[in-house]
Amino acid sequence: MADPTFSNLPTTIFEEMSGLARGLGAVNLGQGFPDDPGPLAIRQKASDAVLNGYNQYPPMTGLPELRQAVAAHYARSQGLELDWAREVTVTSGATEALAAAFLALIEPGDEVIVFQPLYDAYVPLIRRAGGVPKLVPLQPPTWRFDRALLEAAFSARTRFVVLNNPINPAGVVLPEADLALLAEFCVRFDCVAICDEVWEQVVFEGAVHRPLMAFPGMRGRTVKIGSAGKMFGLTGWKVGFLCAAPALTHSVSRAHQFLTFTTPPNLQAAVAWGLENAADWFREMPLGLQRARARLTEGLRREGFAVLPGQGTYFLNVDLAASGIDEPDRAFALRAVKDAGVATIPVSALYETAPVTTILRLCFSKRDETLDAGVERLARARELSRRAYATAV
Ligand code: PMP
Ligand code: GLN
């Protein structure tokens, strides 16, 4: 008989690919983390806080200095007015913020709209909370929704919509008109939006991130989630923020208290300092990433790969079919890591249903040598794939 305590969930595609990369010594353009160690001054603040600061339990909702800094940062950067005492909760990364929001708000049977491709944590967590995911597929190259798609997705049963913007894995920053459209549907169907905006600071070339919370009718029905890990390129820190109107904050912080209760105070103190002192970092970090994106794009195009447009995140996408690769993305990604020494993310892994199997996600927050080696190895993988396919088909 099947063991009911045995999880059928696979490990995430990020864990799988990074594990293969570590084991095989491959160049890792899979999981999203920078080669750069992150801003020195912020790391020094963290080290100072560990050695000389307070290392006991901080308040459950987060250090007041960090909650104040988060509210001030969003006021400066996104024009939001948040009451730090009643509308900001510090969590252990965006992942815990998502879990807290889902567990606190979803009642068994509630329908939750999620767009595919999706960040891998959403659907398992929504199901654990008793929710019923309503999966809406988005298509390359633009990955945008429109009125017809939303009309088909929303109904009287819809209680929540989960929006990831800027979008991982697509690298797309949604334009204002799309956000206004989604806000219109949220208001019309009286639902709460859970907005995963961890990539909000990582936008390029004049693209502007707009929080859904700022659209008409959304202020009281939006849970906005951020992550210092992405803001400062310190992905292992797992310091996240939950921002929402007082009634929603009340509920999500009650779930947070039984998930992790608190988040390391030394890291919170360093992030608070960073938010208050990071104007240069927020200006320069996207420029460096934009240069890396351009370098990887040029290298890939020189080798005949078709690169899709994007305006944010650490990721760009390659259209395998348009690059002359007939193999499905997962098979190609396994061949690339095992036989050519480069790890990537097959985007089909980020669909629950009807996956698009022709897109490969590459992380470009890497040193030039890493990017150049990645291009060379991907070109080799394509050669191997073509040969295998020529023999097999
Ligand atoms: N949501 C998205 C869209 C992400 O890309 C990530 C991590 N890259 C997370 C959530 C998780 O963030 P954290 O590491 O702060 O938990
Ligand atoms: N968000 C990261 C990515 O998209 C991965 C985070 C994780 O491994 N859980 O690559």
C-alpha cells in the first residue's frame, strides 16, 4: 500500500540543476544567484551585527528599524504610503511570505488564479492551504495576458490571484496597461491579489516596475511581497517583506508567527541599513546586470541562438526551436549539463499543465568568464543534440 506520509513532490528544478552542476563541475547558468558577492558595506554591517549586535529573538513582525526602512524605501521608489507599524511584516525570505499569505488567507476550496510559467513554490503551497489553483498559461515571446484570457479565468469562485511581476522565468516587466487590466478584474470579482515582486529592483533600460497595489481599488486587497535577497544580490540571506493593509497584515503575520516566528536580527539590521544607504547600489546594480545580459545575448546570437526579449530579473530565455534545436527543453538541458558542462533551467518545469517545451532559461548575473564559457558549452550542447537527433530521427 502507498505510504501516505511519503511525498511525491520532486526536488525543485533549481535544486536538481545546481546539484548536477556541483557534481559534474559544470558552469551554472541555472539557479538564479549572482557570482558577485554583494555590497561589501551591507555585508560588513551584518558581520558587525553578529559580533557586536543583538542576536536574540527580535520582535515577531520584524525589527522596527527594518520595517521603517521598508516603508520608506517603497515610498521613495514606488510612491507607496505604508504604515510601517501596521502594514509591514519581515519574513524569512519571499518564500515564507508566500507561505504565510497562502496559509493565512486561503480557505479550503477557494479558487486561486496563477499564471504559468510559475515560480515553483506557488502551486504546492496553494494546494497545502486547501486552495484550488486555476492555471492560466502564458505564451512566449511576450508572456502577456489579455482581456480575453482574464475573462476566461475569472469567475464568481475566484478569491485570489497570484501575480509575479517582474516575471521569473520570463524576464518580462509587465506594462502599466496590463496591470490596470488585472486590477480591474480583481475589483470586479472582489479578489485579493498576492503579488510576488521580488524582482522589483532588477529592471533594465528604462523599464519601470509598478506595484499592483498602487492601482485603483487595489490598496486594501493586495499583499505585496519583496525580498532583500534580490534587492542586494544576497540570495542566501532570506530576508523578505510582506506589505498589506492592516486587516490583511493582521492575518498573514499570525501565520508567520507559526512558520518561522522571526528572521535573524543581524541580517535584518544589515538590510535596514542597506535600504537607507543603497542609492548608489540601486543605480549601478541594474547597469552591471544589463551589461552581463548584453554580453550573454551577443555571445548566444553569434552562435546562432534565438534570444527572447526581456526587461528585468537575472534571466534571459532562449527559444530552442528557433535556434535549430528540436529536442524538448528538459532533454536538452540534461544533455547540456551532463555532456557539455553547462547547467540551465528548462522552462517546462515551471508549468503544471500543458507545458511550453521549447524555452531554456539562462541566468546572466555572472562574471564575463562564466558567461563566455556558458555560451561555448551551449554551442557544443547544440552540436551534440543535433547529432543525436540526426541519428535518432
Ligand atoms: N519568488 C520568485 C519569483 C523568485 O524568483 C524567488 C527566488 N528567486 C522567490 C520568490 C524566493 O525568494 P526568497 O529567496 O526571498 O525566498
Ligand atoms: N528563484 C531562484 C531561481 O529562479 C531559485 C530559488 C530556489 O532555488 N528556490 O533561480
